[in-house]
Amino acid sequence: QMQLQESGGGLVQPGASLRLSCTASGWSLNNYAMAWFRQVPGKEREFVAQISWQGDNTYYSDSARGRFTISKDFGRNTLYLQMTNLNPEDTAVYFCAAPRKTGGFHSMAAGGYDNWGQGTRVTVST
């Protein structure tokens, strides 16, 4: 399986912005639909956003829409999640994920993805 590594998490105050990154080892992200999920202890892994393999279509959870932006940098082989106006409910471990196959793919379910990073922690608190 491809290896994925998230970074960019940290402790921020409500209303702040944060950008998460996801890179692959030994694989190219360019031809995969990619997604971000988040998880709080004791709760199910929650869909946040997805981007099509071409980068021309994006999908967001109700909570993320209008505040978060998912994007791909094809030159850097990197997936991003730009988060703005963060609130305490955004506190979670954030994971990036890739499906098994390349090309067209769309799923908001964690079970639709075979490859996961280790997660990066985001804490929003005063």
C-alpha cells in the first residue's frame, strides 16, 4: 500500500487558520481522488472533504463547506486542507486517504479508502 504522511496540525485559538499537508512516499497522488477525514476519541471517523483526481471537483461536509478548502499541488505531489475560522468543534485528529484505484472515484465513507496516513492532531482552544 502507498504510504501517506500528514503534517501541519497544532494548537490554535478559535477563529484562526491552519493548513494541513499530505504527501506520499513512493507513489504519486496526482492520479488519485484524495480525501480528508477527522476523528475524535469515542466517535466514528468523519468525512471532511474530497477532491477529484483531476482536481476539478471538490466535495465538503456541511461543517467544512465555506470554511475549508481542499486542493492539490500537482507539481509538489501534495494534498492540502486549508482551514479557516476554526472553532473548538474542529478539534480532532485529521487523516488523509486514497482509494485503491486511480482515476474517477467518489466516496464519503471511510470504508471506501484503502490507504491512510497516521494523522495529524488539530486542537482549537482558548
